[in-house]
Amino acid sequence: MRPFHYDKPATATDAVTNFRPGAQYFAGGTTMVDLMKLDVMKPARLIDISGLEKGRYDFIKWSGKSLRIGALTPMTKLADDDKVRARVPMLSDALWLAASPQIRNMARIGGNVLQRTRCPYFRDTSYEQCNKRKPGSGCAALDGGVTRHHAVLGTSDKCIATYPGDFAQALVALDAVVEILGEDGPRSLRFADLHVLPEARPDRETTLAPSDLIIAFSIEDADFPRSKYLKIRDRESYAYALASTASALRMDGNTIADVRLGLGGVATTPWRAREAEAALRGGPATEAQFARAADIAFAGASTTDENAFKVELGKRTMVRSLLETARMEG
Amino acid sequence: MAQDYTPVPAAKENMGQPIARYEALQKVTGAKIYADDLPVPGRPAYAWMVTSGIAKGRITSIDDSAALAVPGVQMVMTHENRPPLGDAKTFSSGGLAITELAPLAGPEVHHDGQPVALIVADTFEAAREASFKLKIAYTEDTPTATFGSPGATQKNLKEVNPSFEPIRFNDAGAALAGSAHTIDSEYYTPIQHHNAIELFSTTAYWDGPRLVLHEPSQFVWGLKNAAAEQLQTDSETVRIKSPFVGGAFGSKAAMTHRTALAAMASKQLGRPVKLVAMRDQGFTHSGHRQETRQRVRLGCDASGKLTGYDHTQWEFTARTTPYSNGGLEKTAAMYDFKAVKSDNYVVQGDRNVPTFMRSPAEVPTVYALEAAMNELAAEAGIDPVEFRKMNDTRVDPVKGVPYTSRSLNQCLDAAAERFGWSRRNPQPRSMRQGEWLIGWGCSMAMYPTQMSPSTARVTLKRNGTASIEVAAHDVGTGCYTIAAQAAGERLGIDPTRISVQMGDSRLPPGPVSGGSISTASVTSAVANACDRLNERLGLPADATADQRRAAIAAMSMPELDATGSWFPAELDQKAVDALYEGGVRIVGGSTDKRAMYAFGAEMVEVRINERTREVRVPRIVGAFAAGHIMNPRTAHSQYLGGLIWGIGSALHESTEIDHKRARYTNDNIAEYLIPVNADIGEVDIIMVPEVDDEINVLGVKGIGELANVGTPAAITDAIWHATGIRIRDLPVRIEKLL
């Protein structure tokens, strides 16, 4: 491991105002420490935010149907919260189905949404080509590499690395807002605008400045008891999604009054299937309608020989998730 | 709360007591000492192995100035400055080296992950930091990754292994042509890696001319001799300490580059050196199970009696060392075939050398045979369990030698009864629950009973205790406990009053712990030593426990010891002598005298989501017969692990390879998938009593590699039964079922 400085500021304001170039925040460290060992991330300074202001950013607060969650809340705590499980099960599901118990205990939800891709060519510095790790160096995956796990939506000719997370699919579906403390003070950002498509610069993954600190997520309307997260993977637990769907429905009799769809395992960023939602809204909750929406959601897919199956699997996962959501009590 | 643990299995006929292994508490509390935990004299230095990031090419320059400038760095060893080394023979040439390529032999790179430099520093962190600063430049050639890659070259196995003979038993082609039902199928099995939790570690230190190596090993006497050969020193001056092994499965049998690297570095620095290959390096440091392609043609007559069997295997191996498992002489012995033809080829590319992996030959070849048996049974319209029973045999049809014992039919009956097999509707897609398709499948499991010469010293003390010394190895199987049970039975002493030492090359030599030979071989030598002690005590073979106690209490000396030895009937005393030079003599399967195999039957239920196609295994039943069972508890544990491994082999395990770069990409245990707890439902194990008086002293057949054989064929058949889809390449991933 390369030598680095270690800071443990007392407050969020200290953390942000004393931030220096080359520094990196960390709380659970479950992605970053791995990547430091692999020499993929080489921060000169680590800023440990795990204990900021004695748990001030570790909270779950409801106000009517609005939900606000502190960025330092451990995954396990949010996943296990009774009210969250009852009112918006999709959020809890997405956390339970992620990682392992040990990782869920360590990882905080602020860092969770910023986890890096599992693309093997990004994670192993002995590969010369990786536009995400070394801008302009090429893409080993697109140049004859192993691509079974790679994305089919939101890709570019520079990068097809999959966004690996689960929780973010629920956040993007719920129109969450990210609360940020930056050098110029607090501000907020739509979660949907946090991550950026790889396009020509896959090394740029978010719209955050290096010193920006995520302090909370807020969801204005988190009252979706009829919601779930369905994750399809190669084994029953502790595996990344091949395809996943965060789905939520609000019914008005037999008519879909509101629907939310976040897709995981198939895209380069947390993925909201807005056009599919629009096709469903105001219509009946039938399998035929769900299948039509799934075709719309994957209409823009771009595939390789190895990951082409994700289009079919992604559609089937979305249909199944919607069918199961429709059967829930709402 | 429901008790959800497996109860201790009771001893049935011809079984020893189900005692808990001695070290159980220490293991579950983390107190047990493994090779890398052993103390060393003085402050050790830490090594980092730098490995190539290309699979084929040549090092053109090395600049180590920045690496050497990192505070604490003591040395950078490369091919340009490493001390001379002797040749080390590979396993197939009577040695123990995994590869014919010597460590840091020269600038040529032959495979991904080849060690190209060793950095040694006062701390691990300094060595690691220096590794980022070592500049190695290469010229790169286009490598050959796997089957179908440009540059792959094929040879008949006979060209690289003169003792191999293709089988030509009667006219298989004619027999197939005249068959009422035939199938002709091609199968693929993937690259797999052992991924033991304990990493590949070596700690080396010198005391004058004497070298001590702390290294997890499946063969300490072999490693001692092989290390001496490579380091050009007297084997009497080399000692290997490996008290427990934290998982091996074949990956810690051969000697890898790290042994000589650590020893050379320690000699130069005059202090202990610790070297650990990291998880990703482990994928290329030791070997793997090589990928295979197989074609099977199989026929039966109108009544379901097997006729011709034609099996060809292609194994993908390394250009440097064409390691092969073969195995088709064993599948040819399994049923009452009237004609058999088999051929085996190796295909070479720019890869690291494969090695033994739990049931090396049997996992791929029995999968193909048993998948073909299931397909032919379906073709002929016969129940697959019945089909196997009606084609049972008492002799190896090709060699014409009798089985010493064979209880496949009893296993099939026992498993079928427990599973409820008679309720199976043979029609595919006939069973479902909601949106889950249900399928049932079956397979035979088999493993050749293999044995090796062994020695053992047993010391009897007047206070009624005893001790056993043998350089055998506990790779997690309970070998210490079983050795004590063997002596206990023979000496009339409670096994808990017998201490056992293993895993040290100072002890009397035992066999390599591979090929499931340890229990049969070690207990035979222990029994022989006990018989000698009984003789010296003047006890008849049928002495009562009271007579024994009286004789021990009346001993004139405080203790009495005897060194016993044993070799299987096919060998002679010379094979025992060879043990002292690290030689390996393994006898098993079909010899020219007899056929020796353990058998099992496995039945499995799968559930497959009709829409998203994930496969789940809610229950599996395995029934096994393997002669005298020394300890039903440790045996149960081996079968349990084997069945779970078999499920993983069918559905999860596969090393992905970049076809352009000939490099493994999922080289970590987050993405190299094995089953997690949630993947495993009910696992039901039946031990079918079997007596085999002929096979060895205690009538023991090795079981460590039995239960994971055949499982993938049972699972793929269950998948066919559920969906109507035949999958012939493993593992079965979702995309194959969409």
C-alpha cells in the first residue's frame, strides 16, 4: 500500500473546509480500501468521516410521507428499520440483497451510492487499457475482453462498465434528493443528476466536486408500500446483479396511478426507466402492458456477444418485479 | 427456535465411532496454528512477488532503482540477479515441481501471473509500495488462451505421456451401429480454481546449512526432497513444517515457485523471509482444473443393455508442461459395456500449468459419462436409476478384473427410497409449483480407491497412553483423529488417550495427501506398527482388552515403540524405501489384479423460475458405500462438503478467461462463485454399509473425492427434467436457460 495521511475531523464543516486536493473521504471504506490495496485509488490523504459529530448524520426521519436519511447511516440499520420496511419496502430490499452482513454493517449509505464498478479491467492496474482509470488509454472490455457482466444501457464506445449498486436503483426510482455540504455551503441535487453517463469521459462518474460531502438523502414522497426490489444473480446471496428492478406501483382501482422503475446490473449508472413508466401510467396492470414497457425500457440497449442475454433477462426481471409488486397490498 | 444443525451420524455396521476431531474447538475458536502462524527466530522480512501482466512475451528491461529507494527495502531479485538453481522435476517425471519452468529462469514470459521479481523489505507495506515503483518493460506476443484460440496446438496424450494407452476394447463403432438407441453428445467443463481460504504462504529461514520451511503442504516429505533438489542442497538439511492445512484440494501438493524464492531471499538476507501469494496471484501461482471438451457416443439395445461406448477427451494445458488428468480408463470400468473406444488429447496454450483439483480426472469425465447415461436412458424410455442398475457389473469389462466390492445398486436403492424417486413423472416439464418449474435428476458417484505406501511410528507408554508419529497431513479431513482411532482399535486404548503428530518432515514418511489415499494408507501403516507392538508384548491378535491392559501395565520399560510400514498388494518394499526420497507410488482403480472403487448415488431436486430462470437446489440426497468407515462424523463432513462442491461445480464455479489476453478476469472470491449458505437447502447423506476384506488392512476406501463426482450430471438432468433443455456446458448459467 502507498503511504497516506489520515485525518479524523470532528465536524462536517471541518472536513469540507480543510479538504485538500488528493484527499478522499471515507466512512466504512468497503469499496475504497479494497481499491487502495489494488492501487486503483491512490489518495494522498484519507479523511475519516465515520464519527462526525457523534452520529449527527446517522438518522432515519419521517415527516408525514417524507423520509430523510443521514449519509452515515449503516446499510444494516436502514435495511432493518420497521417503518422503512412497511412504508417503502423497496429501499429495505435493495439493501438486504446487497453484499454480505459484514459489509452491510460497515458500509454507510452515503458511500454506498458512490461504489465503483466491478469491471475487471478497471480493478486490475496491470491492464494498460481502461478509460475510466487512465483516460484515453482505451477499453480492454470492448477490445476483445470478458464482458458478460457489463452494461447494455447508457454505454459509450469508451466504456461499458456496469454501475454495481442496488440501493441507488431504489433512490433514483423514488426521486430522491442528495443533500451536499460543499466548499460554498450546503446545496442539494436530484439523485438522478448525481451520476453521469460515461460518454467520452468515463473517468468522471459523478457531478460532485472532490470536496463535496454527501450528508443526507431526502425523499419527498416515500410512501410506496407496494414496492419491491427484485435482484437476479448467479447465486442466491453475495453476488452482483445480472439484472435487477426496483419497482413501485400506486393503483387507482385497476389503473396504474403512479409507477416507478429503477434498473440495476444492466446500466452504466443508476437507471430510471422513465419512458417505460410513462407507457404504464394510466393503463391497466397487466402482464401484456408490463412486457410492452420492458421492451421500451431496453429499446436503446447496446450489447456484446457475452452480455446480449441481459436484454432478455432485464426485460423478464422487470416484468416479474412489476407482477409481484402488483400482487402486493397497497 | 428450530435446531438447524446436522446431528452426529450414528455408527452403523462396519463403522468406527463418530468421535469429534480433537482440534475442533481450537479450530472454531481460531486458536489452531497453521504454517504461516508458526513463530520464527528473529525479525522476519516480508516478500512481495511481482507477477507478469502479460501472458506471452519477453522482459526487455528492468529498472529497480526507485523500488530499492523505498525505505526498508532490502532486495529486488529478478532473472538478472537470482542465484543459480537446480532443475526440479515435475510430478509426471517423478518430482514435485508444478512446472518445468524454474523461478525467475529468464526474460521469457510463458503465462499470465508468472513471477518476474521478488521484492523483500522490512515490512510488508514497504515491499508492496516498492512493487509499484519497479519498472519492468516487455515486448508482447499474441498469446493462446483456450480452445479455439489462434496458436492452440493439439497432441495425442500418448505423445506427452508414453504410459497412456487409448482404449480399443472390441469394436465400439460396430456395437454403436447395431444399437437400438444411441446418443452422440459433446460436453464442456470449465476452468476451476481451488481457492482454499488459506493462501499460498511460505516462510523460510536458515540455521547454517539447515533450511526450515513453514509451508502448507499436502506432502512434506515430497516438498523436502523437491526443495533440496531445486536449491541444490542435501535433503537431510531441509525441514518442512505444516501442522495443519487450511484447505488444499490438490493445490498444495506440488511445489510452486514461492518455495525457492523465499529460501533464496532468506539465505541472501540472513533472516527469515515470509512470502504470501495474494488471492489474485493464487489463480496463476499454483494450478487449476483445466477446461475440457468431451464427446461421448453411447448405445444400448432395445432392452436397455449397454452396447458400445466411445469417449474422447480434450484437455487444455500449458505449453511449458503438458499436465493431463486423463481418466477414461476409469469411466470404461463403470458399467457392463460390450465395446469401448476412448481417446485423449491435450491442447496447449500460453497458460500456467494445471494441477490436481479434488477428483481431478473424475469430475469432468464422470460428468460426461453420467450425463450421457441420463440422455440415453431418456432416449430409450427407461428410468435412469433402473438403467444404471440393469447395467451393473462385477468386473471391469475392459481389464477383465473383478471388483473387490461394489455397492452401486445398494446406493441407488437407498438414495431412491430416501428421495422418493418412485414418484418421479418421467415427462419433462411435468412438475411445477406456482411459477417454479421442478425437476429431478440422478447420477452415479465414484472414486477409485487409491493407496500408497506409508510408515508410522507408534509409542506405547506404561501409563496406558500412546502416541503416533507419521508425516501425513490434515488438510481439514480429521486425519489426526482417524489415525488415533486406528491405533485405538488395535491397541485397545481409548483414542482420546493417543496423541498424534503429523505435518512435519522429521516424522516417519507418510504418503502425499492426494487421491483420497490418506486414511487407507496411513491407518494401514499405523495398524502394522500396532501389530508389531502387540507382538512384542506377547499378545495374540485376538487378545481381550483386559489382557492388553495387563500387558501394558506389566511393561518393563516406561515406553515401547515400533515403526510400522505398509504397501498395497501391487507394490513391494522398494516403494516404502522410495518414500524417503519423496517418491510417490500410488496404486488404485483397476490394476491387473483387481478393480477398487468406492461408489455413490446422488439424487437432486432443482427449482427454476419459469420467467427469470435462476436455478435453485432445495434438496439433494447422496448415498455412499466405501468399505470400512473409520469415523461416521468426519466421513459425513467429507460427503457434505463434496455434495455442496458438486452443486457449485454444476451451477457456480468457473474461472473466466480473457480470450484475447489469456488472463483470468474473475480472480477474487467475490466474483469466482462458489455456493453460499443460501444456495444450499436440505443435504441428506446416507452411509451404506459395505465390507471389503481384500483392499487394505482395515478395509478402508478413500472418500474425500467421492461425493463431488457426478453431481453436475444429476443437476443438468434435473434441469432437463424441469425445462426440457439439455445443457452440456458447465456451469449452467441463467443465459443458457433463457
